[in-house]
Amino acid sequence: MRAPLKYLAAALVLCVCTVLGDHAISQATPSQTPTNGSAVSHRPKGILVPHYGVISAVDKNAKTFTIEGRMESDVLKIIDGTLITKDGQTVTIDNLNKNDEVSGSHLKDADGTLLARTVKIGLVKHKAIPTPTASPGR
């Protein structure tokens, strides 16, 4: 009877941690406006999600770009602190063009906006998967 109680207690602790963890991640932190009227940039918190694909549209005025996906498209917003690179050099949103292949990471804001944290312009290099070799016979 003691073993099932251990498993039940462990499952209960896991459920509580999951609920509290989701609650902590989903809480939005309000941005503060200083008394001098200038805007304060805040660093969004959350889990970085990788993205990669081909750009189907760029709106340089709104500082957004769209990555065409298999099922749906994702619109990502460039924010203060977004690192955009091309060939190892830091560049700006002006270097993003339609049909560019990009990869990077983003966060999801409280209102559902995808905030780009890193954007790498160029071909996505996939790691080579080694082919299995037969072990020498004995």
C-alpha cells in the first residue's frame, strides 16, 4: 500500500508544479512609463521558441515579417534588442527581403504577438545525421 501512495504523492506534486509553472509563465509584466515621458523597452519573458522558413512578406514600417509555414503563416515583430544577423554580421530590418530563408527564436507576448529575439538570414544548415556502420564481426 505504501508504493501506490508514493506514486500518488509524486503525481500530485507534478500536477501542482505544472499548474503553478504555467501560471508564472503566463503572467504579463506591465511596462513602466518613466516620468520624463520616454518609453521604456522591456524584455519579454517566457520560453524561446525556434522558427525557420521563407519570408513571404516584410513590413518595415510596422517592423514585422511573415514566415510562410506548411499549415499557417507566422507574423513576427522586430523589437528593441532583436539580434538580426547575415553571414555572421549584425544587420537591420532593411536587410530582410521576401523569399529570404531565415531561422531564429521568438517569444509569445501576452496578447499573442510573436516577438522575434534572434533572426539569422541565410540558408538553414541542418546537422548531418551519421549513417550507421556495421560493427566488425568477431
